[in-house]
Amino acid sequence: MLFFSFFKTLVGKDVVVELKNDLAIAGTLHSVDQYLNFKLTDITVLDSQKYPYMISVKNCFIRGSVVRYVQLPSDDVDVTLLQDATRKEASAK
């Protein structure tokens, strides 16, 4: 639940999601669910030469099981809040 609540705070921010098939998609985080499925709006593909069929796509749903990395803007990450939440979850176990 830690990552789910963390990603909920980033709704409306620009993120880059890299998939396990090496496709990297940049866009605005619209929503995230408990399975870490992402909905992105206003997307662009970082390597459009390799994936030309993705140029016309503007919104997408990304299943959580195919996500390799999520790149976040460092200014939007509240490190102290994340550290506190991590301590609370670790002490609850």
C-alpha cells in the first residue's frame, strides 16, 4: 500500500513509465489503482523511430505487471513524507 498511496500523491504530474519491452512513455499521470496500473494522458513515446505506431496515441492504460521503471520528477517527490511512511510500515510488521 505504500507505493499505491505514494503514486496517488503524484496524480497530475508528468512521469515517464518504462515497460518491460523497452517502450518508454512520457505523460501526465491521470490515475493509479491498487494493482499499480497507470492511466496516462497526453503521452509521447521517447523513441518514436522504434515505435512509430504509437505516435497517434494520446492516452493509455498501462498494466502494473508490465512496468519496469517509473521515472519521477525530483521536485515533486516529498522525501520526508516517504521516509515517514516507510518507517510506519516497517514498524507495523
